[in-house]
Amino acid sequence: MLIKRIKTFFKAFARHAENDFTKVPMDTWSKRFNLCMSCEEIGNTIPETCKQCGCVIYLKTEWASEECPKGKWKKYEGK
Ligand code: SF4
């Protein structure tokens, strides 16, 4: 599990770097974060992680290049 989370983090970080470290606006972050917090896939960890992808929620939700593995929210493209 730890190895999977490390691999997932580095893949997500590489996408974030390739996307010029772009973060989403606060309102988009808030919508994403609230969807995650009410999702059945939220892990019982601190910090909270997604059981589908293993990502740390507060990072995953602020990076524009990320998207929900279950399609609940999409990659941010400035819209
Ligand atoms: S990223 Fe998607 S599947 Fe994972 S906790 Fe958030 S809403 Fe649920």
C-alpha cells in the first residue's frame, strides 16, 4: 500500500510539474474537496486519502492536472 501511494504521488507530481504547477481557483478546490469528503472512497487516514488512487486529498484537489478516478470531478482546464 505504501509503495502504491509513493508511486501514485510521484506520477501525480510529474503531471502537476508538466502543467506548470497550476492550482485550481478556491471555488473549484472547495467543490472538489467537498465531493471527496462525502465520497465512499475516502480513506480513514490522516491526512485523508482516496482509496481508489491512494492520493492525499488536499493535494489532489488543488492540483489542476488531477481528476477523480471515479469521474466525480474532472481535470481543471480554466473553465
Ligand atoms: S478522488 Fe474521487 S473517488 Fe477519490 S475520494 Fe475523491 S471523489 Fe472519491
